[in-house]
Amino acid sequence: MIRINIIALQSQMQVLQERNKGILKMMNKAKKDAVEKYKARKLQLEIEEKTALERLSREQSRIASMNDSRSLKLEKKMKELEDFLKELNTLSIDKACMFIKRFHLVVDKMNTLAELLDDSKIEKMIEFPMDPSEFQRNRREMVRLYGHSPTLDPTTAHPSLFLFDNNTTVLGSFDAQRYPESEQRFDAKEQILGTQGVSYGRSYWEVKAEKTVGWKIGVCYVNMSRKGRGNECSLGQNDKSWCVQSGPFSFIAMHDRNKVKLNKITGQSITVGCLWILIME
């Protein structure tokens, strides 16, 4: 009996040791990943800072050059106008026809001056140009710097949603799932939330949609309503949520029922990348 107990204890000790090794390995990996992500973010911030400073310097040079050119044009036009006004003072009544012709010339010059002094043109001239390529973020860098691998929370799932693949995939079902009662569950809107929330900083994740229509992907505050079919429970239809929704002819970005039409992407399946930036006030 004692021998059997010793063997059982040794077996349990071995299991505990293996479990501790596994936990230690996971902790070391998490620590390594955190250090690598910190270094990558630090490097990215340094690159962004350098790029911003170089761009600011170029903009300052561009605006200064445009202002100098504009000043020279104004001086030239003012000089021409002053010379012409002096000439007008010397005209006699006998030269009325010449005066009329020259008057039209003055009007043209003054219109040119008005255009140079137009505020809208000045604002457009110093407008900060945006390079379209700067909006094309590198996906690999986004994943490395801000990437998350969210899992879906069964306690929030509408009964018509079926979860599998360790709660990373969801499908619509005609049969109601036998989920336990939960105050967090959507009881009317066919929606589900992730298990991990975002409290600050930047977060990036991707969702693959097998259909080109009939889905919403977005984010919401934890206190968004879950009960009922009102707008207060629907992603993008209230001030507590944002979403991208697929439609038959276009994609739509929505917040608080305000819509922005996006370009339609075709294909059997679509991967939607979400970058969420939360600034703490």
C-alpha cells in the first residue's frame, strides 16, 4: 500500500513538474514576444518621427518658395498698376478712346491681383499634401507591431451563431444554440463580441469573411446595449460602436448611423483588417 502511494505521488510530482515546465516555457515566450514587440514599436516610432520631421522641413521649404514667388508676382503687378495710374493722370479729354481701351487693360490687371489675393487660393497653396502611398500600411508591420489574435466570447453570442475552431470562427445557423442565460448576450441582434477588450493604444486584427455581403465587423464600448432590436444594440447604429458593413453594391463604414461609402471589393472571401486607435484623454 505504501509503495503504491509512493508511486502515485511520484507520478503526480512528474505531472506537476511537466506542467511547471510548460508554464515556464509559456512565460519565457510571452516575455520574449513582449520584448520584441517593444523593440519593434520603438523602432517604428523613431522611423515615423524622422519621416515626420523630414516632411515638415520639405513643407516649410515649399511654402517659403511659393510665398516668395507670390510676393514677386504681386510686386510686379503693383508696379505695372502704379505706372499705368501715373499715365492716366497725363491723359487729356481728346484721348478718350485710348483711355477706354487702357481702362479695360486696368480691369484685367486688377482681376489678376484679386486672384492672387484670393484667400481660398492662398489656403489651397499652403494645403498639406498627402502622399497616397503613406496610407498603404505594410500588413506585416501592422501585425508585428499591433497584432492581436482575438477569440470570440460565447457569453455574448446570439443563439443563432455557432462557434468552433476554439471560438475563433462563427457561422450563422437556423437552429438555436443551447447557450446558458447571460446578461451579456445579444438576444435579438445576430452579433458576438471578442473575449479581450482594448483599453488604450493601437490594436490591429483581421477577420476573414466567407461571404461578400451580409456581415458587419467593428468595435464597440463594453456598455453597448445587448437586449432588443433597437439601434442602441446594433453595431454602427449608435454612438458606442463603429463598423464596416458589406452591401450588395458597396461597403459602408458606420458610426452613430452616419455612413461613409467605401469601394467594393469582389471575391469569394474577403479579409478585413481593423486598426483601432484609442487615445486616453
